[in-house]
Amino acid sequence: MAKSGTEERDLNQLTSVEICAGAGGQESGLERAGFEHELTVEIEPPAASTLRLNRPEWNVFEGDVREVDGRAYRGIDLLAGGVPCPPFSVAGKQLGADDERDLFPEALRLVREAKPAAVMLENVRGLASPRFASYRESILSELSHLGYESDWKLLEAASFGVPQLRPRFILVAMKKTYFRRFVWGTPTASVTTVGEALHPFMSEDGWEGADRWARQANRVGPTLVGGSKKHGGADLGPSRAKAAWLALGVDGRGIADAAPSAEDSPTLVPKLTLEMAARVQGFDRNWRIFGRKTAAYRQIGNAFPPPVAEAVGLQIASALKGRRLDRSSAPMMTEAL
């Protein structure tokens, strides 16, 4: 049962409810930021199984968010979620509120019912476009009516040590007494390249080309795509995405079953494994993805990078606790992956 809200909160006992949880990228990041999950909601069976596989102690509801009664969680500290992106994605028809997959109204319903101290919702960059200005304003207006102050921010995962660009549009809303203490913080100055992140995977089975490959893959990767239900299989996306990965020495035409081995040519252009793709998304090596290759890759491709969720979660937690962090010293990563 959710606890009652208080003016100054204990950072070690912050509670959260997450909707549209997916493979747990946001959830694992918020966990590292100090949030205890009272409920995680995910409609897709493979993703719900991933959540249970990694955190059997979590309360995972496998079903439609429309079936969740927010009143059962009144007084939680944070309502968070990665609401579906197709209504706003440039890869889709950008129907916005006219798309039946738009779950912002359900998120707002849960805000009304649960009355959390803070809200964090993430979506694709497309939602930041002028086309959806009135839609964004309608969300802010509703939150203001409910007693929240809100702000949108476009964040690139590469600014938080994740080895890909992956811009995400984040909404943070808080009760006014907390929002005045909230700052977005300063992204880390260090950048992790694809080569740095994946060299341990490429070299672990004795592949002689690993060092040469890592030197070539000396940049941040393009946004990992290919997680759509309509997408035909497990590969790194459309032609432009594949070309960008090929420039880094990665064959994007599929997902490999295993990393290169000592028997492979040093000049091999390797494919990513599921484990490598998960690392590109910022998951640590202990986080396992349930399901066969296509289902597992779809979860990875749709994930919210844990380091970004952790960074924003730390700022929210600090504001709720009653400690405003200075922008120049605000931690945006707690530790390297």
C-alpha cells in the first residue's frame, strides 16, 4: 500500500508506479536512483516475463494500463512510464491524439487518481515538434489544473554515457512545493563510444580482430531501431540505420547468436548479439532479456536507457527529499556501467 505524501521525504523509501514498463530500462534506472517499485505495468508477455526474470520480487501486472486503478496507489512518490511512441514517431503517421495507442490520457487519469508527488513520462523526439505544440500544451494545462508544475526536456542518451544518440523527450511534473527544487542537472562530460562499450564482448572469445574493430568503432552509435511490431525481424533497422552502423564496422542486417571467436577472420564485419544491443541501450550485463531473438530484440529496441532514467530519477529524488542540487554539480550518472 502506498504511503501518505509528506513535505520532506526519505530518499531511501521513495515509492513508484511504472506504466508501459517494457524490458525494464526505466525501472532499473529508477531503482538505482532509490525508488522502490510498488507496481510495474506491461501488456506484452515477453517484456513482462523479462521484468519477473530480473526482479521476481516486483509486483508486475501483465495487462492493459487502462485496467489499473490509480486510487490503490494514492500517495506514491512517482508515477513514471514510457508511453507508446508510434503516435509521435517520424517513422509512423504521427496521428498523435487520434492514434488509439496514445496513452497520455491514461497517464493523466492515473495522476488524478494516485496523486503522486512527481511524474516522469518519456517519449520520442517527434513529440517535441511544432506539430504537437498544442497537444503538449494540453498536457501541461491538465497537470497545472491538478496542482503540478511541469517541464519538457529533450535529452540525448549519449550525454549520459550511453554509446548511442537516442534522443528522448522527457516530461517531469511535480507538486509545486517540490518542483521549485528540481533541476535537470548537467550531463556527464565523458562520452562512451561503441568500440569502448562493446570491445569486452567482441574480444571475450578470442577474436583477433577485436582491437582493430574497436579502433574503427570510435564514435557514438546511431539510435538503435528495429523494435516495431511491424518490423520483419531482428536487425538494426532501415537502410540508413544499417549504413550508419556499417561505418562503425557493424553488420546491421541481423543479430548474431554469438560474438566473434578465434576462428573468425580478423577482418570480419561482425553483427551485434542481443547482449551487445542491450549494452548499446545502457543495460548492465546482469540484466537478462526473456524470449526468442525477435521478441528479445524488440524489447531492447524499445527500451529507455537505464542511465538516463537514473539521472533524471536522482534529480527527482533529491527534490522530493528536500535537497536542491546545484546545476554544476548535479550527478547525472552514479557509476560507469
